Amino acid sequence: MSEEKLRFQAEVGKVLDIVVNSLYSNKEIFLRELISNASDACDKLRYLSLTNPGLLPGGSGFGIEISVDKKKRSVTVADNGIGMSHDELIENLGTIARSGTTQFLESLTGDEKEDAALIGQFGVGFYASFAVAKKVDVVSRKAGEDQAWRWSSEGGGEFLIEEAGRDTPGTSVTVHLAKGESEFLEEERIRHIVKSYADHIAIPINFVTKDLESQINTGSALWTRPKGDITVEQYQEFYHHVGHVFDDPWLTLHTRAEGKIEYTALLFVPSSRPFDLMHPDRRHRVKLYVKRVYITDECEDLMPSYLRFVRGIVDSEDLPLNVSREMLQHNVLVTKIRGALVKKIFAELKKKAGKAPEEYAVFWDNFGAVLKEGLYEDHTAHEPILELARFRSTNGTELVSLADYVARMPEGQDEIYYISGDDPAALAASPQIEGFRSRGVEVLLLSDPIDEFWVPAVGKYDDKPLKSVTSGGIDLTKFEKADSEAASDADKADDAEMAKLVLNFKQTLGEDVKDVRVSDRLTDSAVCLVAADGDMDLHLERMLRQQGHMNVPSATRILELNPGHPLIRKLTGLVDQPADSEILDETARLLLDQAKILEGDGIPDPAAFSRRLNLVLERGLTG
Ligand code: ADP
Ligand code: MG
């Protein structure tokens, strides 16, 4: 068979360009990436050989060999792992299948520095070789197959595939160094790079020359070593390898359980948010090992989905080595390990929240919305997550916990008030919270979509019901207003006048409102909408409709009038004037539309709205 010339998928071309540009001061990374892939390949073959021992490499077992050819100016990283078939070479090295790639590419700014930071989160992988190479050759033979293939590319838009010879299964990646990259031909330089980036790799990495072979790395799995022997850098490097990411871990949790169930876990919480965190297919990234043998990274039950940002490994002593991936579903041992790990993670997060609130705020901004899914999905997690949850509130710019909130509640308050919407800034300016502010009653500002779901599922905290300020039936008169606010109460329209105005509004608005009421929750705005008790919250209704749930019934709302607002006071004076009845009606309709706009809702009849607005403006201007 002759050679095939193929084109990279368009995304690869882009990623390649970015990688090469962003690695210029960090080129040695390529070696780490090649070693990381070689180690993954050995792990995969070791797993396959559990059921097919014939696939095990002979000799001294799995290994990675690095060699240089000074004459040809090339570095080769060779492994005896699983190898790649003809089609896999094309698929794995010619396309990018990872979820989130498109999002990643869209988020790039074109600014080299910013993009370099982004690529750090994405992971560069195999393509890093092109940062130092003028050409890369990959010769690979898949375990269990006889034919080997060569993949080669100069990094432009194309790569070649042709038949090749290789005595044993595995992969050799040969990087033909570009001008100026001779440092990577020096043994000392290579040893140094391997030591600093790949010492945690559990497979022996040897430097091979014509007459000598010497091991560079320690060669034992990092998580099996005593904690005291592991440096922060080694943990970091392990995290980069296992997580396929570049950022630093925000939290490292290395724990060993002995007793009824025995396992070691080395888990990390990233310091930045992965691109695909909210992708529907996103699963956790915790790899399962059994007695140091890699089994799978698809053991779904190992972590709940609300901890899907966690990366790392779990190494079990109790599961059988020949455990199949199917056997891992609903496995009692796995469930127990998960339970224990979730507890440990919660405990670590709680510690951080107490000790380093500012660092914790970073975590919360990244992953709080995901963690809160646990409040909806897993009732056994309510208590710890409610403790860990942080909120924006009307109290200031700092994040608050529910415990903070409760501690600050004024006398007589027995509910926890919140308002939900899309944008915290808009929420803080909502008319519905004016009366709470003026009375010093704190309101939580909930702006994650998941909030609409967990709040009804959880219902209360510390026996205090969570209550939306946009629902009717909140009596604010029991809280005292600040003095300055109380003074302005003197300017309120009197009750009898307001009663007449309310009646008038009801007649005008008819079916378009559920009720009209005098409000005690407004100070600055003239009107606002609230939901009747038992009706769906305003924001939830809008959100469901935006998500395409067209059959969500649109509940009519209660319109509340602010008796202290000059406009409302003025209107009370018009009620008994037959000559003014038209302008009063039109104003009532305008105010209802205004309340809808404040909610972020559309107005049903924009043409009528404009006509009314003009009418009222005209009246105002002409006398
Ligand atoms: P990642 O390692 O994050 O998946 P890479 O760009 O490093 O991304 O590698 C892409 C894919 O190519 C790997 O997922 C793997 O399937 C394949 N691959 C790369 N190097 C090897 C190797 N030495 N042996 C077998 N497969 C490999
Ligand atoms: Mg890789």
C-alpha cells in the first residue's frame, strides 16, 4: 500500500498554531506530553492484558525509552503500550475529539498572552511536539495486530500515513528538531526535564544510548509514596498528567483508607473552570486503579456528578483485578468508596472556607453552581452543601453563608428571603427588595439557573423557610424602618384614598392581574409585580419558557402600588374626577407594563404601550 496524504481537521490546524505560539518560552513541555501519552498507552495495554495475558510485553515489562540521534538531530520517545492502528492514527492525531474544543477555540482572543493562559486550561497534548519540531514521525503498531504504520507531518495542514516496520507492539514518536532546538539533544537536559515533569510516572523511563540504558525516574506510582516524600511540584505535575490540564490544583487531597475497605485516593480540585463543565456529556475525571493497575476513567459511580470538577485517581485494594467495566456499575464497594470520598472532600472544602475565605470565594465562583446541583440531586448532601454554599446578598459585596445570614436576622424574622434572576446586579436593583433594604432585612441574590431547582427541593435552612421576595404574603410591616425612611412615611397617601385607587386599578386591569394591592415592599419604585402564594416564581416561569417549555402556564400576577410614590399619590387625586378617567386608565395600563419591563419580561402590546406613553407625556408637557 502506498502512502496516503490526509488533511488535518480544521480545528487541529488552529490548535496547532496556538500551541506552537504559546509554548515558545516553555518548549520542553513537549517531552512531558509525549511521556504522558506513552504512560497512558502502557496503562491501557496493562488493562487489556488482564483478560488477554498474551498481549503483555515480554522482557522486563512495560517501559518508556528516550533516545537521541545527534547526527539526525532527533529525539525519540518509545513505549511498548497499546499502540495505534491505521485508523486510530488518523483519528487520534488528525482530529480533536475532545468535548469543548469548539468553545475553547471561540473563547480565544487573539492576544498571545491571554491565549497562552487559556491553552493552559485546555491541555496541549501531542501537538506540543511541533513547538520544537520541523517534522514529527510516529511509528505505531497496535497490540494484537501485525502491521505497523508511520504517521508523519511537518505541522502544515497535512500528514502522511504509510506502512512501516516495527517488531513489537507500541509507539515511537520521533521529533526532528528545528534549528535552534539543539538543547533537547543533551542527555543532561533531558534527564532534568524528565525528573521535573515526569518523576511521578509509575512506569520506568530509561535514557538509552548505544551501549547503556539507565533509568531516570523513580518509577513508582506517586500516590503509593509517603506524603512527606512528595513535593508540591510533584503533586502539581501529577495533576497535569492525570487531568490533562495545565493549571495548578486549588486543592490537593491525598488520603489512604485502611480497615474494612482499603484504597488510596489522590484527588484535585482545579483552580480554573474547565470549558466543558456545563457540557451535558461531562463526567467526573477520576481514574480508577486496582492495585496500581489502571482500570478505567469511566467509572461513573466513583464521584457524584455535582463533583464532576474533581480530577485524580482512586486505587482500590479490594476490587478484583479482573473487574470488568460492567461489573463496576452499581458496585457496592465503589458506592462505599464514593461515600467516603465525598465526605472527605466536603470536610476539606469546609476547612478552606473557614481558614481562607478569599481563596474559597475563587473556588465558589468556579464550581459553586455545580456543587449546588447536589442540593437538588442528593438529599443526603443537603446539610454539608448548605454549609458550604455562599451567596451574594444585599448586605454588601462579600459572599455570605446561610449561617452568616441567619446570625444577622433582625428580631421577628423567621424566614430567609431571596430573589432569583439572571444577573446579580439587576437583582440588587429590583423594586421588590426596596422595602427589605429600607428595613434592614437582608435578601440573598440567587443568579444561577440551578437555584430555581434546589430552593424548592431544600425548602429551608435551620428550620427557616426560604422565601422569594417576589411572592405575595410577606408582611414587612413587622420590621421597623430606619428613622430616615420612617419619616417619609408621613408623605404616604392615606388608606381610604389608596383603597379607592386600588379598586379603580382592579376595574381597569381586570383579568390581566390577579390582584392589586397596596405595597409595603416598595420605597423608590411606583409599582412592582409579585406572585400569589402558591404560584410559580416569576423568574422560574421566565426561565422555563426561555428553555423552550412552552406549556408552562403563564400565571397572572399581583400588582403592588407604592403609596409613598409621588406618582401614585397624584393618581389618588384623579380617582373621583370623571374628566380624568381616561388618563387614569391609561396610566394604570402603563404602570402594569412598566412593572413587566422591570421584571425583564416583554410587554404584550408595544404599540399600545407607545401610544399610551405619548398620551401621558403630552398631557404632562402641555399642561
Ligand atoms: P490526550 O492525551 O489528552 O488524549 P494527546 O494530544 O496527547 O491528547 O493525544 C491524543 C490521542 O492520541 C491520545 O488520546 C491517544 O489516544 C493517542 N496517542 C498519543 N500518543 C500515543 C501513544 N504513545 N500510544 C498510543 N496512543 C497514543
Ligand atoms: Mg496526552
